[in-house]
Amino acid sequence: MGMSVRGRTGTGTDLGRPHSGKTGSVTAPELGGASDPGLDVPAALELLTAGAITVAGRLVDASNATLYCSVELAGVSVDAVYKPVAGERPLWDFPDGTLAGREVAAYAVSAATGWQIVPPTVHRDGPFGPGMCQLWIDVDGGVDLAALVRSESAQLRRMAVLDAVINNADRKGGHLLPTTAGHIFGVDHGVCFAVEDKLRTLLWRWRGRRLTEEALEVLHGLRADLEGELGAELASYLTPAEVRATRRRVDRLLTTSHHPEPSADWPAIPWPPF
């Protein structure tokens, strides 16, 4: 398997020496990258949480340290991405050392929707200290991403709703991972959940359109979950103000019943877009 399929942009941080949501069986999307193709979500989460991490290489184009690795537990091994907090580059608009937690929070929201957009993701210790560990997804290299983002894909429309909920400030084309099974995963959610509106995405095709009935139903369920178990889980990774802002964004979507429009106060498209 080549590592170029999960390429990012920018340069990472020197790590120095290493230190000595809802779950269920996935039926539609493949859990790509697993040596056992029948691996379900609970098993993947257990493996990612408790398995031994062996770092194989680094995705050198990533803006933060992003390590390609294998995770093995009880004879089962999967490929994964490990992003240690120690390798996060400081940002002016997000608190230092919080990006890995935001990735896990994004997975929790994705899991609560039932749409399986974000691959299984956990927060754990690793060879370079605590960070996030996410199941590697093999992509279909024959998919034209530029054409995909201009399509009427129902999966991308769901992803646009998720991005509006989590306030994704960086939905680039390269953060879409279409698989040979036809499922589209979304990755790289480190710059989400800001209190201020920061939605930057290529998925504006549905701007101003009425939300689907499916999306409205999911949002109603999500709002209820945010008052309970999901809200408590997000509080482990986000500030109280960020959790409240997430509830407000869901309320706004339910009140307007429409996809958001680009803001005049914030760049609507991430750069570079791909």
C-alpha cells in the first residue's frame, strides 16, 4: 500500500525522540486498511485503543506530524494514522495541543449521525506521546476528486451537513477518501468546533437548499444526544463554550431547515482547495 493516498499539504514539526460514539457493525462502507476485511467498528475501536503501534513512516506533506503505522492486537493488525499532540503546529485561532482531541470529537459526532463519515478514531498514548489514532482508509485512485466535489453525491451532501455542525474550517478535496466499495470517508478534522463561524469547504453545492428530511431527522437526534452522552463525550475534548456552540449550530440548522450560505466575514474556500 502506498502512502500517497493520504497526502496532506505543508510541513510537520520535529517530534524528537519517542517516549519509552456510538458503535456498530459497518455494513455499507469497508473499513479499509484492515488485514481483516470483516473488522467491524467496535473491534476496530478496541484494536486502535489497545493495540501496539509500530510506526512505519511519515506523511511528509502533512501540516502536522502524521505518522503511518500498523496497530496489532491479539494477532490482528490494521494500518492506521497516528497524530501525536507533540507534532501539532501552533495555530493562532485554536488552542495549542487540542487538534487531536478535535479529531476524536469529530468522530464522535459522525458516529452519532450514523452516516459513518469519519473513520474509527481514538485518543491514546503512542510512541511519541498522546495523540489521535485513526483507521487507515485505502482510496480508489481512479476517482476524480474535482469531479466528485462538483457532483450531487448524497454522501457528500451528508458530509456538508456534518461540516456545518462541527464548524469544519478545512474541508479540502484531499480530505475526501472515496473507496472502491463506493463509500466516501472524510478525514482531517483538527480545525473544527471553533466558537466563531469558520466553515471553509469545497462542499457548497447545496448552499441555501432545504435540508433533506433524512438530515433533519438526524439533526433532531443529534440535538438530543448533545444533551446527554454525546455532549459529555465532547466535553472531554472541547471547552464548554465550544460544546454550547455546537448545540447552537444544530439549533440553527433545525430552525432554518436549510444548508448554510458562505459567510461574507470568513473565506469560504480552504487554500489550497486540493
